Amino acid sequence: MLFLADESCDACMIRVLRADGHDVLAISEHQRGASDATVLKLAADTSRLLVTEDKDFGQLVFASCHGHGGVILLRYPFPLRYHIATQLSALVKDRGEALRHCFAVLAPGRIRILPG
């Protein structure tokens, strides 16, 4: 699958997705400082699922009605952050293409997938 990792994403998430065989474009490697709207548009234009820890993307998708190809919002408190990469990997393996055009929220012990 194709992913776009927002600057908020830890490098371990990028490494795990790449190790799983996914094509991951990381904003931190290519367009540091890009606005959220620019990042969301880039993800949509390149058919990539956006992976982020920035809840502002929820505002863009739902309140401002920005188009997107799918968003995975990661919501983990600091003490549980060591679980993020493995649980993200498991989500992608389990749901895969079904995540396209959805807004998924992944938190410890919980996955919520909303139509985009």
C-alpha cells in the first residue's frame, strides 16, 4: 500500500511500514514544514493513506470537507507509545484497502473507522 507519513509520525512507524513492504513517503524527508492542507492534498493527489498523530486533520476532513484518500489518526498517550508501530502494522494487515477513503482512529485497545 501507499502511505504518506505526516511530520508528527515517529520514525519507528515509517520503518515498520516500510519493513512490511509498503511504500511510505515521509513529509519529514521531503517537505518539512508543509501545511496540513498541503499534506492532505498531497496524500489525495498521490493516492496515499495519510498517517498522522495530528488531530487537526479531523477538522480538515470533517469540518472543512477537504478531500482525502484515507487518514489514520494515531492517538496514544506517552506511556503507551511503544505499541504504536506494531498496532499500526496490525491494523494495515487486518483492514488493508478497506481503510481507503475512511478516517480511522487507532488508540490503545480501540479502532474506530468512520466513512470519509
